[in-house]
Amino acid sequence: MPTRKTKNAGKKPCTHLAGEFFVAAELSRRGYNVALTLGNAKKVDLIVENDGKTVPIQVKALALKKSAGWPLKPEQHYDKSIVFVLVILGVPGSLPEYFIMSGEAVERARRDYTNRGILNVSKVRDFKDIWKLIEARIG
């Protein structure tokens, strides 16, 4: 599928927003009510609801698979109540890849450096399309 040239061509895309919208669309397609929490410096990107039960979702997105991994703030740590949906958007015309992990699993897989943390793509392969993690929490 050819890509269009736009006035924003060559500028850094809003990968994080695209990831949030793709995850929201996928969850909605699966029958859940989804609320986006737009804004900066937030800990939760989406709230998913089903039959009165809610789950907080943190979305991390990469534009392409060639990236080393998803950046994490070294001082921010996550508990078991948060579900992560990691997204690799891919090239235009391809479907995104989703990896679903608990906050605990992210804590075990992350690698912290002096000024940042990273969740390496190679550490999350076993979590591809594990939507049952969300289903188990809200039905």
C-alpha cells in the first residue's frame, strides 16, 4: 500500500497516540467499553470496563520492530493492578503487533540504566496477543 506525502512528512510521528488509539480500537472490537485518558504525565492511558469491572491499561508503542525496546522511566515502577499493552505499529498497511503483560511481568523484564529503563522487544515475545490477561480480570 503506497504512503501519502503530507506536510508532516519527515517529522516525528505521534507514535504513542497511534498506539493508544489502536489498542482502544482492538479492545472495543473485542466488546469492551474503553475510555482514553488524554494528556501528558499520566500513569494510565486507557480504562477498560465490562459489567462494572475496570482495568487500567498502560500503552507503550514503537513505530517499528527494529527498535531495541520500549523506554521506561527509571524512577517509575508498576504494580500488579496495571496491565501493559505494548504495541509495534509497523509500516503503513500492516497490522500492529500487541504484547499484553501485567505490571509485575514488566517489572521482571525491564532493564534499568542510569537515566532510563527499557523493556526489550526480545523479552516480550511470549506475551504476544495474550488478551486473556485482560479477559481474566474483567470477564
